[in-house]
Amino acid sequence: MLKIHCPQCKRSFLWTDEMPIQDKCPNPDCRWQYDVHDELKKNLNPQEKHEAHKKMLCPLCQQEIASRLCVCPGCHYIVAGKRTFRKSSLFLAVCLVLIMLSLIFKYSG
Ligand SMILES: [Zn+2]
Ligand SMILES: [Zn+2]
């Protein structure tokens, strides 16, 4: 059994196994031809579309995020691809880089 929604008369009807695969809409005023294969495809497609437009989620708290590299609005961690960083740890990393650079300049100059 399959519920088919007619786009012409805007009525739904139930298709059963005894009915032909392709036939006219049961509404006598309507000339729309249904095709069970098409209807089955329609039933499947929304899920596929949903998968294709899957939103990006924070790997830590599953909150929706705008891009692959941003600060998560949910947990306020820095999201970089599939990794998350705490803001403080990034701050530490930046500090370390600055210290390294200052050392390099000190010894090279
Ligand atoms: Zn119809
Ligand atoms: Zn998060």
C-alpha cells in the first residue's frame, strides 16, 4: 500500500497491490496519471536531499556551525575541521609562536 498525493486535484488516495502500476487518478474529474515508481522515488528523494544538505555540526557539542573554521556558538571552542580547540590553548600556542619568533630574531640579529 502506498499513499499517493495527486498534484492536480490535490487529493490523496491509497494505491494497493491489486491496482495497476500506472493508471489514472481515481478522482473521475481528474486526468492525472500516477506512476507508482515515480511516487516511490518521490518518497525516497527527500531523505537523499536531506543528506546532501547536511548541516555542519560542532564535533564537541553537536551545535550547528557556520563554517569549518569558526568559533562554535554552543561551546565557544574553536572548530577547525573535525578538531576543536579551547580558546585558551590557542592563545597559548600563539604565545609560544611569538616567543619562538622573538628568539629567532634575537639570535639572527
Ligand atoms: Zn487527481
Ligand atoms: Zn561546540
